[in-house]
Amino acid sequence: MRLVLVELTRFRSRRAIALMLLAAVLLATLFAFTTIWDTRPVNAADVARAEAQVERDMSSRWFKQELASCEENPENYSGPGATAEDCAESMTPRPEWYLERRQLVLDDVRNEAGIGLVVLLAGIMVIIGTTFAGADWASGSMSNQLLFEPRRAKVWLAKAAAVFVGATVASAVILTAFWAAMFVAAEVRGITTGASVQEAIRAEAFRGVLLAGVGALGAYALTMLLRHTVGTVAVFFAYAIAGTAVIAALPISGVGRWSVGNNVTAWLQDGYEFYDETIACRRGGGACDQMVKVTLEQGATYLGVTLAVVAVASLLLFRRRDIP
Amino acid sequence: MSETVIEAEGLRKEFRTRRGRHIVAVQDLDLAVPAGGVHGFLGPNGSGKTTTIRMLLGLARASKGEMRLFGKPVPRHLPEVMNRVGAVVEQPKFVPTFSGRKNLSLLARSVGVPSVGVDAALDRVGLTGRDRERYKGYSLGMKQRLAIAATLLKDPDLLILDEPTNGLDPAGIRDIRDMIRHLGESGVTVLLSSHILAEVQQVCDSVSIIGNGRLLAAGKVDDLVGAHGAATMRVGVADPAAAADHLQANGYAVTRENGHLLVDGPGRADQITRLLAAKELYVHELTPVRADLESVFLQLTKDATISAGAE
């Protein structure tokens, strides 16, 4: 436990990690702000602005010409049977055209900004996990640490625990603050959110926090394996992005279930259904209409097994290798 | 019989470079460092000193051989003895963005040393007042001092120092040497790996010399120096040519140097005097030529290079 606390202090004290956490906070703030702003209720000033815009549109030469042209040949504009009155009805601008705005629906936020924030947060935690381990290798301080605690498995596990706890707690705080802001905004606007939606938000946020923690842990384990920060980030994102593209190109039906992106989505959204877009499917002619479903459990198993393989390889190699 | 703090038998380290070259860094090395005092560990660059130290400390795996620290086989029992060992291996290695104090505090906390221990270690190496500055802004000398401070955190019984005076200014070198001597006198065993022969001769009680990964010689510094130099006598006579001829005729190896003779042979000073006096060659100077550690070291490592080449 003493070593875990030391590693947590090391985690907190790293300037690069502090900057990444600050970036995560700013990102969450930006997501919250844009969501709240884009769904703000229409007020008197907005109505006045819309009416003024309508006035400007109606007095424009272009509108007058178009209206006159329509009234001369209404059927060219509105189809057979249209009359000149229809032209005025359909072309005259109205204030509500300029007042279209979405309402703050938390279930929609969960599926859009909520998911986006979690994915970006997990990406930041991946970088935090890799920089935490990478700094020890780059500075050579790993050997110094092992002169004080030579039990390598213990050192590996203490660092892993610190990364997981640090990333999980930071993600939990950030996501909690984001959703608290959303609930407060909804409350202030008198929008009620059903219990089932609230439960779905809680579950998704919980899974998002776990994903961020697991992402950081996986990145840490991979960096301990490769001993290089940039190399690890490259491998991580190559696996996530290039791997998905390679899998999609394989001529095997339903192979998309092995894509990391689909499994992450399945984990976050409690299952994910998508069209089979493999080459084999496309060769069949026309659009693929076969759906593939990855369940929450399958997504969890995929991510868990991947993490376990990397972590075990990393730990075993760290125990045996020469330390520079 | 005094305890042996460091023991290595048949120690070997082989590895492959990234280009596939097979390297034998240490081959069948035997090493024994007795408890107390300062023991020098000498060898030319690339002779395997640092690799040996890294194997002893569990940072590198031995390909073959046995090692013991305080009688415990390592690396298996390293956790049991590591609290008694302080070490600096090669350059100091700390987190560059942390202050000196922060780096030390993290190491101290990992072994349960309270913050007063950090204060004491910093004070001992003269870094108090600079301890809150970032490590990456330290001079090489300050980094070296911090590394030594880290070794003192555990109040060790064995201190392994790899080139500890690298980068220090003359005052710093003197301070560190004084500290090493003081530690050796106070009962701490110090293994000092250094390429500065004068430093080893000044500071160390005993020494192990390695070359090409093998032990070439070991023992008390005085004994090693004496064994390689006591037989040579520097002789001053009025007629060096005649004296040289006469000594050579009696089985001595003689070389001339600045009007003097350097005489090697089994005999003692009184025999040389008697031989020359019998020929009415009277000695006005007769001094034993004592080799210094440098000449012993150069002779041994030259021999090792020749024999390695022959193999």
C-alpha cells in the first residue's frame, strides 16, 4: 500500500499529467457549455432578432423578385394547381424559421455529447497512462526505483494501481461534473428526465469511467512493454484506427465484431448493432442488409481479454528484462 | 575471520546487440569484498565493472554464476538485503521535472524513511538550499551529489558507487572522497568503481582489478603495489656502464635511466652493494622503486589484453 501511495504522489506530481487532466476538464467544460448553449430556450431578444430578420428578408429585392416571379407562374414553384396566394403563403418568411432550436433532452445528450466526451476522455487517459510509465524509462529513474524496491512485480502492480485509480477518479470527477451541469440546466429549464433515462445515464457514465481507467491501464502496460511513450501511442492508435480498417477489409462475414471501435461502442452503449460492411458482403451485390450485434458482455470480454494479454506480457517481461 | 559482504563466483553475462552481435561482458568473474573499509573496483572502459554491479543489484540478469550480498544469494534474496545497500550506478537517474527534494522524498517514502532522513541526506551532501530546484536545472556535480544523498537515505551497510566523482569540481571531489573514507572508517563497506587510479589508491584499502570481464588481481592496495614493484632497485654509481655489466654478469636485469640503473632481480639491496663494492664501484644512491597502482593496473590490463587476443 505504501508503494501505491508513493506512485499516486508521483502521478499527481507529474506536470505532463496535470496538463492532460486540465485539457480533459476544459474539454468537458466545452462540451457542457456548447450543449447548454445550443439548447437554450428562445427568449424575447431572440424573437425580436428573428422578427427583424423577417423584416429585412421581406424588404429585400431578391424576395420581391422571387415572389413576383412565383405569382406570375405559381405552378412552376409549387406544382400543378398552385395559386398566387400559395406563393405568399410558402415564400413569406416567418420568425419561427429563425427560432428553430433543439430542446435539452438528456437522453439525446447521452447518445451524442456524452459518448463523444467519454471517448475523448478515454483517449486522454491513454496518453496519461503511457506518459506516466514512459517518463520513468526516458529518465532512467526506473533503475533508481528498483534499487529501493527490487521486487519488480510489486513495483509494476503499484504503478498500475496508481494509473488505474488516478485515471478512474479523474474521469469520474469530470463526468460527474459534466452530468451535474446537464441535470442542473434541465432542472432550471423545467425539463423533467425520466427515471429510466437517469438510470441509463448513470450506467453509461459508470462504463465510461471504467473505459477511461482501463484505457490508461492498457497504455501503461504497453509502455512498460515497449519502454517508449511515442511508440506506445503509435501502436495504440494504429491498433484502434488502422486495425479497424484492416478488419473491415477482411473478406469474412461479420468480422466487424472484432473491431475495437465496435466493441468499445458496445461496451458504452449497452450493446451495438451495425451493418455488415465486409468485402464478402459487398461482393454479394448491392447494399448489405445483414446486421451484426455485439452485446455489452461481448464488448466487455473483448476489452478485458485484450487488456489481460497486454498486462500479463508486460508484467512477465518487466520481471525478467535488464533495466537500463 | 571477517564477513564477506559481496561474493561472486563464476559470474558471466552474455547478450546480443540489436545487430545480433554476441557480447560477453563478464566471463567467469570471481569477486570477494570483505566487510568494512573501501574496496576499489578497477578496470578499463568496457571491462565489465558496471555490468557486474548491475547484476549484483538485480538490474541485469546473470547468464551464469552465483552472487551473494551479506551471505544471501541474489537476486533471489535481494529484497531481504536491499535495505542495507545504497548504490549509484553510472549516471544519476532521477525525474527531471521534479525537484531534488521531491525525487528523494519519493524514494524515501518507498522504503519508509521519514522526511528528516531526506533533510539529513541533503545536508550531508551540501544540497540544502538548492533542494527545491528542479533536477533538470542541476549541474552534473549537483546531480551526482543528489545520487549520493539517495544512497544515504537507507543508512546502508554497503555502498556501491560507480564513478561517484564524475563531474564534480575539485572541492566536490575532495568532499566526496573524504565522505567515502569516513564511511569506510565508520564500518560501512564501500565498493568504489572508478577509472581514476589515484582516487582508488588514495581512498581504498583493497582493490579488485578486472579486464575483459575477468578478475586480474585482488588484494590490499599496498600488497598489490608491493608485489609488482619491490624487486626493482634504483642504483646510483660513478661508472654506470661498468656497474651494469657487472650486475648483468651476476644475473640481474639492468636498464639505464638518466644516469641511474634500474636493477631487477631476486637479490636484496645488501647483495647489490656487496657485488659492486667488490669491483670498487661504490654506490652513492640505492632506493627501492615502488610501483604505483597505475603501473600495476596498466601492466595487468595489458597482459589481459594480450592473453585475450591470443585466445
